[in-house]
Amino acid sequence: MTSAPENVDSAPRPEPDPEPDATNRLDGASRLRIFAVILVVVLFAEIAALQYTMVASAARQIAPSFPSVGANISWMVIIFGLVGGATTPILGKLSDLWGKRRTMLMTGVSFALGTLICALTHTWWVFLVGRALEAVAISAPTVAYGLFRDILPRRYIPAAIGVIATGLGMSALAAPLIGGALMDAYGWRWLFWFLLIFVGVMMPLMWVVVPESSLRTRQRLDIGGALLLGGGVGLVLVYLSNGNTWGWGRLDSLAYLFGGLAALIAFLLVERVVAEPIMDPKLLFSPRVLVILGAATLGSMVIGIQGYSIPYMLQTPTQSQLHAQILGVALSGSGGQTLPPAMAPLFHTIFNSTLAFGLGATLLAYGYYSAVYSGGVGMLSGAGAGELARKTGPRLPLIIAMTMFTLSTVLYAYFPHSKWQYGLFAAVFGIGFGAFYAACPNLMIEAVPARQQGISAGMLGVVNSLATAVGTGVLTAFLSGHPLKMEVQIQGLPESATGGGFHVIPQLYAFSGYQQGLLVAAGCGAVGLIVALLMRHGRSPATGGEATDQGVPAQRTAA
């Protein structure tokens, strides 16, 4: 691949950067101090991942509290990615301007406020406002990457990045178990009370244990660009998630699509003229960075699709459970007509889809059947991939990640869904999950010098957040087009006596919708694998950014 014509460092800077190590680096600190800093930063950075996994896994249980929204219950997950994607670059720049620790603490305050709102409200749009405030914390891992680069001894940086990936695996492991126990005992609102307590404990620890980086660069905030990007993607996702209900070709539906596309085009034009864009075109189109962001987009779409579909599938009732529920409604008369108990043996239900994928699991059971495997393996994979990046380069972990992403989605789409198979498929996905979150940040750190770490980390955070939201939105489009339907038949009675024909079961979906979404994820993983195999960057051992800080220009090395 040819090199980019422009130097990615050519953008004018108001003042020179500090020396690479003039950042309060803990070179003389004890191992205990260094490990304490890593632990606290990682736990703090986990607040967004913990709640994402906890709330996304509980969507099936939260949905009955908002019955009017239907398939759009997924917007409690989508809005998290949209707002996180729009705010991450702004907060990435603020971290360069005000300090990375201070910025992380700011995200904690916003998260706490949003969590309090979600715990208290009974109104859907207010709940979404709370979710949006929580989403600001998505930037915490992105800022943490830069904080590690600034304050840790260089030999610890690649492994510390891997530990963040390990922490993401820990969140995937712990969230359904903690959330399931709380939900079974107290209801879903206690998910948010727990998260509020967690962030309330972590903020003082962050202030006391973690030193602030002294690296500062002047920044101009591209708020307009962030609004255009987040708004544009959001409008397109509104069209995707509601097109089946509204009508794909109706003018009022198409207005969302064309409005979103217009906003995205305006975003690209604005980024070319603003002094300090959230996605610097010179940096964006440098070979290394462009390839990394492309791989991150594909991998995050896989995570968005799997992260929403698998918990929902596993918590879908079995055919016998649904039959019993429908029969119970008929016997109680709550459906409008009362079925005499003597006719119960003659009562039959027919569904438009197999329900073999549903286990009727509670959130806690989902944790036992799936999350312990994906999260536990993800923890080990993240730590191992960080060490692998240090020894062989971060490209190999990316290859492993994309291979496992592709394999796991194909397994979910085409193979049976017993308890042990869910666990096996989750473990395969967990290998990819941990490796992915160790590979991409290390690839980016090795691609750009310290002065561009804030904007490059922000760009990576934007891509991860928005692509996850897009993946969930694409899945929602398939699910809304494939609702689960049932027909009631009573032996000896005409079809008209039972209402006739199939009727939609609210907030449950046919397997064909999940399968099509998973095949899109498999395609993303396969293309991502090709990108990783062709990537020329990341084949040398990770140095924690030392090579680029010493003057190796990112744009002069092929991708």
C-alpha cells in the first residue's frame, strides 16, 4: 500500500509538545504502586462496559416495563453507543486540555446522574435521557489508554492495555451474574442502584490513587462535528429500526434516512475546514490509522449484534413455556374469552418459527449458561493478547479476534442451541472479544506519536461506539421484520372461534431474524479477517508508543 501524501503530523500546533517522558511517568515507582494504579484505572474504566453488558443482557426483562415501544426497546442500547460515539472525541480532546484523570472523573459524575434517572423513572423518553448521560462514560477506556501511555513505565503499557481488555471480559462475566441475582431478588431497577454505588466507590479511589498526567496540548472542540456525526448515524438508525413498521418507501420514513445521510456528508465537509476536527482527515486517511479504524468498525459491529442477540435468544421462552402462558391467559379469561378447563387438553398453539434456540432462562441463568464462558475466556484472552502484542506485535491478536468472531457467529447461526453449545460458542466468542480489545488500542498507540494520542484514541472510541450501535440497529431491523407469531387451535372448533390466523407475540422474535443478523456479523468478521491478514502495520513487537515518539512517522510506513 502506498503512503499517504500528507504528513499526519503536519497540522500546525499552537505550542510544542512536552518531552515524551515529561508526563509524571512512574518510572521510579514500586511494582505495587504501578499495579494499584492499573487496577483502579481499569475498574473505573469498566463502569460503561459493566452497565452495557448488564443492561443489554436484561433487555428481555426490562421490555415489559415499556410495552408500547416494541422492538425499539433496543434503543436503550443504541442510544448508549450513539451518545458515546459523539462525546468520546470531545472528551478525548478535553483530556489533552484539562488532564486525563480529571476527564475520567467528569464522566463518572455524568454516569452517576444518568444512572439515578434510570433507577427512578417510569417514562420511556426520560429513561433514554438517563441512558444518554450514562453513555458519556464510554470515553473512559479511551482516555485510560492515553493515561497509561503518559504515566506508566513503557514496558508496562502493552500489558496494561491488555488488562483493560481483561477488564472488559470481567464485565461480560460479572454483569449478568450480579445483575441476575439483583433482578431475581429486587427487580431490574436495582441494576442501576448497584451501578450508582459502584461509581460512587470508584471515583474517590481514582482521585486518591491515580496521578494526573502533566501532558497538556491546546485543543479546539469540534462540537458541531460531533453533533453532525452522532445525529447523522442516529437518524439512519431510526430509519433502519422502524422502516419495517413505518414502511421502507414512505416519504416520512425516507426523510430520516436522507436527513441522516445529509448530516454525514455535512460532517465530512466540516471536518475538512475546521481547525481541529474530531476526525482529522490527514490522520484518518493515513494508511495505518485508516486500516485500524476499518478493522475496529467491523469488529465492533460483530460485538453489537452478538451482545444484543444472544442474551435475548437465550432468555426467549421455550415452546412449552409459551404454550403454558397462552393457555393460562385463555383459562383466566384475561384475553377476553374464558376457556373451560375441560377443554385445556384440546388447546393447541402453533408458532411461525422454531423455538429451539430459546431456553427460557432468567438473567442469572444466562450468566451461567453463556456469560461466564465469554467473559471468563475474554479475561484470559485479553491479558494473553496484550502480552502477545508485546512479543510479536498487535496484528496477530487482531487476526485471532476476527477468526473467532467469524467462527462464533456461524456457530450461533447454524448449529443447535442447547446449554452446553451456548457455552461453547460463547467461549469461542470470548477469545475474539479479549483479543480484539487488546489489539486495536495497541495498534493505534504504535501508529501515532504522543501528541496525536488524544485525537487518535478519540477516533477509535468513536468508531467502536458508533459501530456497536449500528450493529444493534441492523439487528433490530431484522428482528422487527421477523416477529414471533402464534396461532391458537382448539380441536373440534372452527378457526374463526379462536380469532383465526397468526397473531404477533409482543417483543419476541422468530429465529430467522436472529439468523440473518448473525450472518451479517459473520460477514463483518470475515472481511475484518482479510483486513488483518493484509495489514502490514503491527508486525513488530509493541513498544508502548516508544517507536513513534522517537520520530518514526506514522504515514511513512505502509499499513
